[in-house]
Amino acid sequence: MSTPSAVLRSGLILATPILFLGLLACGGDYYDRHYDGFITQSGYLTKAVAVADVLGNGKPAVISANAIYGEGLPHRGFITVRLQDPANVGHFLDPIESDTGHDPVALALADLSGGTGLPDLVVAHRQPVADPEATTTLSLQKHDPTGSGKFQAPTTLSLGSRNPTDVVLGDLNHDGKPDIVVAADGANTVLVFFQNADGSFTSTPLAAGGVPTSVAVADLNHDGYQDLVVATTGGTVSVLIQDAANAGTFLPIKSYAVGSNPVSVKVAPLSDPNFPDILTANYGTDSAPTTQGLSVLLHDPAQAGGFLTATSYDTGDYLASSVAVGDPAMVSLVANTPYVVVANQGAPGWPGSLMVFPTDPAHPGALLAPVPYEGAYGPSAVVIGALSSNAIIAADGGTFLRYETSTPGAFGTLLQLRQ
């Protein structure tokens, strides 16, 4: 694992060390980020980002979940939606804000209502100071039917004393309705909220083989049923295959070792378009920096829904916090192959990084050495979306993006979106 100076030697140009975590005030829809000595602290911190077509017009928007600081605990939360400007490709209209619950840490979007085709919003809220007597919630926020890009006032689902870290949506009982899956502290179970016919939800805990930190939903064995992958604090991922004969139930857990303290898990096809693989960003431990990085579990071609031993990749920076995979249909480093992006929070006082791993065309599923891109304040979450061109979007103090350049797989100037 590289030290900050080693990262600098590798070609990652680091900016003036940050003495105060915060966000620069900005005008216009974005601007080229730079440092001029001290950074003064602003009033908010972006914790999660997503890309979704909130208006159904074929132009995905950038959505972020943010918390306001300086008002005491808990921190008031809000959602920002940035619609693309139809008259100015690659630019955005004025930000649209919607209130949400306190301290949002993760978000997911899908048409919960059914039939509208427009995404609704689910937000997980994490207690900034763990309190076993406090009740933590999810916010469910329907899209505004007027087409404004806003989300309606939240209704809540209780998580009890469980403190969440991640949320995803998927049809986990094969009834055509999105269900909600939550990774949360406090027990070795993942929480599944199955959606009922009337739109209400029923909570069911599923054994996860460890305390969950992140979750993903995908059809792992190509049988048409959605399965679960759960990253746990034990340095493992648990795979739960849905029982096709009993929809909504799952076969016995299979656990696979990955790096230390996996905090982000994604499922995507790296080696075969029909069978997805599993990737984790591993936060690691301060006492063993080499445990911080990326793990890849390729699917086992001899066993549908099974996986091979993990391969580890050094991200060249500290505290890997999130992983995203570019859609194979997008233009990427090698035509028709995915690429992997890992967000690294970096060492204290350094801006962190985004590492872009190209796929090795000679060895399906293997990754080449990463290309480094400087962060802003230490990115904690990353997604990849198709905007005016492919873009890497990061929760990095605020919301930052880099557009793919005319060179496939290369990304341009770091831009900050208006809040």
C-alpha cells in the first residue's frame, strides 16, 4: 500500500493539504476545483450519490444525499437533484432540493409505486453517535407527480436500534414489486422489507454470516430470481441464493473471504456477460495498510451461483471506501469491456483518490494497473453514469464528477456540481 509520498511519485498529483474538511461556495453549475491555502468549512457534507432518470425523459439526473453541519446533533438532511440542461449538453439546471431525515448515509431509487416508470427514493439514516435506545429509520419518498424533480415528504420505516450503512432495492420474492434491503450494525442479519400488495412493507431479518456493512442484489445463477450478496465486518461476503421453488426464501449461506473490513460491495459481469462477479472495496485496518484495497470474486464456471477465491488489488491509496463498475455497454478503456472505479478516502490531510482499473482483454475478469485521479476531500462513495458522456460521480465533501474524454477510459478535469 502506497504512502502519500509514494502515491505522489506514482503520478497522482496532490493538492495543498486540507486543514478543514468542507466545501467551497460555488456559482454556475460547476467549476474547476482548486485550492488557495486554507479551506473554510461549509455547512454540509455529501454522503451518497446516484444517477437516475427522475423525469422519464431519457436524461439521467445526478442525485446526492447531504447532511447539514453546525446545527448540533442530529444533522438535518436534504436531497439534491440536478437535472441536465437540455439546451447545454453536459451542464445542469439549478439544483432542486427536497427535505429528508437526519444524517442520510445511503440512497436507492426505483419505481416503488408501480406503473409510473419514474423512480421513488429510499434513504437510510445513520445515527452519528450510536445510541442503543434510539430508533433509526428509512425514509421512503415518492417522486413528485408534477414533474418538478422533487421528492415528496418522507414516510418512514423503523429499523429499531439497528444503525444502517447501506440500502439497495430489488425484487426478492419474484412478485414484480421492489423490496428494500438494508445493511445495519447490531446483529448478524440483513434486514429485508418485502413490499406487500397494498404498498406497505413487512420486515424480515435474514442471517448474513456476520454484521452487514454493504449489500447488493443480482441474479447470480441466471435463473431469473434475484439473489443477495452481503459484505460483513468479518472480512467475508455472504451469498444468499433465492430458492426458485419458494420465492422469497433463500438457500443456505455460502461465505467467501475477501479483504479486511469490506465496506462496499457491487455485483457486475467482468468475465462473462451472463454470470456476474462480486467486487468489494476494503477499508482495511490502520495497523495493516495492505489490507486496504479491492477484492474480486469471479464466478465459478463449474457452479452457477458459486465463486472462486478472491483476487486482491492494491488501489495505491488508503481507506478504500466504495467501488463502482462501468456498464460494459459504455465506452471504456477497452471497447465493450467494463472498468472498475475505487474511491479511496486517503490518509488524513490528503484529498484521496479515484482509481480506474481497466479490464485485461487477454484475461477475462482480470484487471490491469489502475489509473489514478485526484480526489477533493476524500471520496466516500462513487457511481458511474451515462450523462453527456460517461462520468464518474463521487460523494467527496460535495458532489464532484469527471467526464470521460475523447480517449476511451480516460477522464478529464475534476468538476464540482452546485449544491
